[in-house]
Amino acid sequence: MIKQSLLALVALTGLSFAQTANLATTPVPRAGGWVKRHESFNEISKKGEAQLVFLGDSITQGWEGAGKEVWAQKWAPLKAANFGIGGDRTEHVIWRLQNGNFDGLKPKLIVLMIGTNNTGHQGRPAAEHNNAVYTSPPEHTAAGVKMILDILAEKMPETQVLLLAIFPRGAKPEDAMRKQNAATNQLLAGLADGKKVIFKDIGNSFLQSDGNLPKDIMPDLLHLNAKGYQMWAEAIEPIVKQLMK
């Protein structure tokens, strides 16, 4: 009866199940070089050596690019590993965690930031979801992050997570994606318990006094340059070292 009612609703509205589902919590892999990078994280995990892992999207992966020098100075001495993949959304990270990432690895701390690509993909077809038009309002993205946290807790109950607020994007405070990230961050703050999951919002570190995002920190108003990575490191270094004691 319930199934018939759902089918009737779908027929009436013209929606597909893919469109009504929360895609941010629907685990899916990606194609191409993504698979190879994912598998490299599995190999790192099997070695069981990393004590600090940064988990996220291109902003995290950028520690290997614009942030390379800062990484070598700040994080490499702490036996850090970079599990960031450009373009990833919450559902991709969930799939990674369900398919080998962190298997055999028990770091002291995971620094997690994910969600800006959920925001940025709004209204676009998602190939990984049968080309359904992508929708991920703040509640959906936050649910995806919660699912990630739940999987991490199950895999590594003794590991702490430093959950970072999604960084600001777009030039001005009224930018639609900036506002959506801010709304998502309000929900993410509620996922922290202050013990195993610690929430920290360093977004204001990158903004001018008028709230604008300067291009000398994020040239494309999304990704950090070397100066931005230095600022990121300085903003979290004290708490990272505290949590890794």
C-alpha cells in the first residue's frame, strides 16, 4: 500500500526516485583518475602509519599544490596524510570510506572539511546519479557530513575528528553559494560533541572587514593560494597539536 502510494506520488509529480532522494547521503564512486587516487589512500591505510589525516575535496588536495611548502613545514612532521580529492562531494567520501579508506589505519586525528561541492553542484546533472538534477540544500549536505562522521566513529572509535566549517566562497556576503555554505555550517556545528568531534569555523580568517573575500587569498574565490594555506595552517595548528597529544 505504501509502495503504491509512493508510485502514485511519483507519477503525479513527474519526479524520479533519484530526484527525491538525498543524493548527499547516496554513496557513489567517480570515474577516471579518481579511482587511482582513492586506491592510493587504501594503500596508505593498509600501512597503518599516518597519525594525522586531512579528508576532503580539492581544497584539501591543494595541500599538495599551493600548500605544499606549508604542509612540509607544519604537517609532514606529524606523520600526516592527504585524503583529499578534487570535486568530491559528501557522497563520494562516504563511498570511499565504505570501500577501503582508513581500513587498517587508526590516526590520532582526522581534519574533515567537505560540502562546498554539494553547494556548487546545485542545479547541475550528476553523472554519478544517473544524470539526476543535483539538489543538496544545507540539510542534505549536513546529513551527508553526519554520515561521514558516523562511519569514521564506527571504523575508528578512538580517533578524534576536527570538523571544519566549509570555507566561504564567492566575492561578497550576499553570494548565494556563500550564504548556503554559511547555513550548512550552522547545522554542522550541531554535529560536534566537543570530545570526539570538535567543530571549528575559521572562515572569517580569510575575509576582509566588509565581509568580502579577497582574491589575494582565494584567486578564484574558492581555492586557496600559498598565502591562504599558510593562514589555514596558522588558524588550526594550536588545536591540531592539542588534540594529537
